[in-house]
Amino acid sequence: MTDRIVEIDVTDWQAVPTRREWVDALEAGKVLYFPRLGFRLSEQEQGFLRPDIREPKTRNISLNVDGSIKGAVGDAGTQQALAAMVARFRTCADALVAGLLPSYGGALRSAPTSYRPMQVETRAQSWRADDKRLHVDAFPSRPTHGERILRVFTNVNPDGAPRVWRVGESFEAVAERFLPRAKPYSAWQAKVLNALHVTKSLRGEYDHLMLQLHDGMKADMAYQKSCDQMTMPFPPGTSWVCFSDQATHAVMSGQYMMEQTYHLKAGHEVDPASSPLQILSRMKGRPLAEPA
Ligand code: SIN
Ligand code: FE
């Protein structure tokens, strides 16, 4: 199980080399772990490490691609300084991804960057939104149509608290178990959800099945307890990267983390056959239905 984590000993965001074995590991759904790659905060920024910096109703503070900040309280000066902190993390994550994954190049696009000041252990959530349960990332409102979800995380906790994850079995193993139980895709249902603006675009069969895996895993408490898994504490001052739509993960505890999401166009992996889209297509024995 420990082979689900691959350690990379670099200390400089701007000087991350690439290696075929790391890219292969990432595309196999493993987590790349950088135990000596931290994100340093200034004294003023340390002051932002408090949960009430976040607007009460939002989950995270996020920096949009256009540079605007969302979800934070405080005067204009505070908001500006917060935006600068999150933007600096984005620059670090961009450099890491450019160094580590040069072949993705123009097929990669940035999503918003988040700063997560909430304590994980005390967060109350419905079972479906509960990331303390092992899952692969899949979002009900935002179909990806096979575009990948690549994420860079760093723990900035000032009190030594690790971000504790569980990392579960391979995507293939998850799909073998939960695909047979998945409800079949319904094109008319997808149309209704889109007309009601539940989804931002028409949900195709890929996104339907990914959600079925996400929900299937989270709803099955026996699976949560007994599946092959390991606990992985990420201490402050460390970073990690994974395809979160493929690496099965859960977060058990921790507070104060930075996160950058990227989307990789479908089929632009070094080995597209390793992607959830192609794994699910192979298991179904046909291409998945995408709305025209
Ligand atoms: C998740 O994607 O499940 C959340 C990860 C985290 O908050 O550490
Ligand atoms: Fe997740």
C-alpha cells in the first residue's frame, strides 16, 4: 500500500525536475509527496491563519483566475493582502507543475486557487459532501466531460498539525467494485438537471459514472472501513500532488491548507489509457456517451 505515495525530495518550487517514473506514478493515481517543499508565509500572512477570516457561509477562500478573491472577510487592505498570498501560492504551484509535467503544456488550464482555513475534524457535513470518507473527486454541478482534475496541496498549519489523509485502493479496483452497482445513465435526466441549472452543462455518461463511484464509495461504510488503504499524515511545510479524480482519498484532520486545481484536457495524459475515462470505457466495452 505504501507504494501509493511517491516521495520527491526537492526544496524549490521553481526547480522541480521531471522524471518519467513520477509522471507514470501520478497517471497511475498515486500521490506525489514533497516532504521538503513548503510554502512560507510572512508575519502579516500568519495573521490570516484563523478560521474566522472566511465568510461564515462559504467553504473556502478562493482566488479566481482573474485575480479576484472570494469568501474572505475584512477590509480592502486585508482582502488585497490575502489575495496576494494566495496568488503567490498559485505562482509556486504553476512552477511546480511546469517543471514536473512539461508535456501537459497548453492542455492544462488553471482553475481557482483555494485557501482552506477550516478545521477538518469539526466540520459538519452530509455524507455526500463528507470528505472524511474515501472518494474520487466528482462534482454534481460541474461536469468535466473527461477533463482531468489535477491538484497541488500544501499544509501551512502554524502549530505543527499534519493534514491527515487516507489513501485507498487503485481506481481500477474501485471501478471493478462500484461500476456494477452504478445506476445506468439517463440522457433525459441529464437534460432535466441542466434545464433546472443543477448542472452547469449537460452531464454525460462519464460524469454520471464518476458521481456514481463517488457516491457509491461514500455511502458504503463497510467499504470505508475495510478496503485496502493507508493513513498518510502530511506535516506542515510539505506539499503533495495527485489526480484527485483518480487517487482515492479522504481527509481525516488538519487545518490551514493551500490548494491549486488544474484541468487537463481529455486524452492529453502521457498515457491516456491510464485515465478514468479510458478505464471506464474499457470496462463498459464501448466509448461513454457524451451529449452532442
Ligand atoms: C478532498 O478533496 O477530499 C479534500 C482534501 C483536503 O481538504 O485535504
Ligand atoms: Fe476530494
